[in-house]
Amino acid sequence: MNTQTPCPMPLENAASTFAALGSEQRLTVLRTLVRAGDAGLSIGELGARAGVSGSTLTHHVRILSQAGLLRQTKRGRSVICAAPDFDEIQALCDFLLSECCADCAARIESPAHE
């Protein structure tokens, strides 16, 4: 009987999200936002902390946003803040771990490994 839990995220979604993380700068931006917590950071502060600025930062924020890894909101009239979408990050982690050790029991019981 197979008692594995179903994958929490479709493979296509996970692949797309991992593709968005396929850049050192984007990983740095996301990790910087994770460190900042729910309050997020203004674009200027994010750039300063992550060491990425200008159009390069805008490009990376757009890709991460499209992948569902961060959200953007306005504070006041002109300051744009970015904060990570922790639910999506958790879903990605759950995808990675959803089948953790699922084949371990099969390997132990297999006579080929005796």
C-alpha cells in the first residue's frame, strides 16, 4: 500500500519557481527579503542591502514576483516596498521534502541489498 502524501505543488510550478531562483542575485534579493520579515523593505533599502540596484534590481524583483516568491505594495504615495510571500516559499520547501525518505524502506526490504 502506498501511503505517500500527494505532492503539495505541481511539478511544472516547482520547476518554474526554481528557474526564477536560478540567479545568484535573485537568491540574494530573496534571502535579503526573508531576513527582513513581513515588514519587507523599500526598493532602495532592498538594493542597498542586497548589493543590487537600478534596472537590474527591478528586473530581478519582477521575475521573483512573477514566480510568486514576493509581493509588492505601496506605502504612502511613492515608496514601493517588497516583502517575501512566505506561503509560496513554504510550498516550495514542502515540494522538496514531500517525498523525503520515501524509498528508504523499499531499499532496506529489498533482497538485492543483502
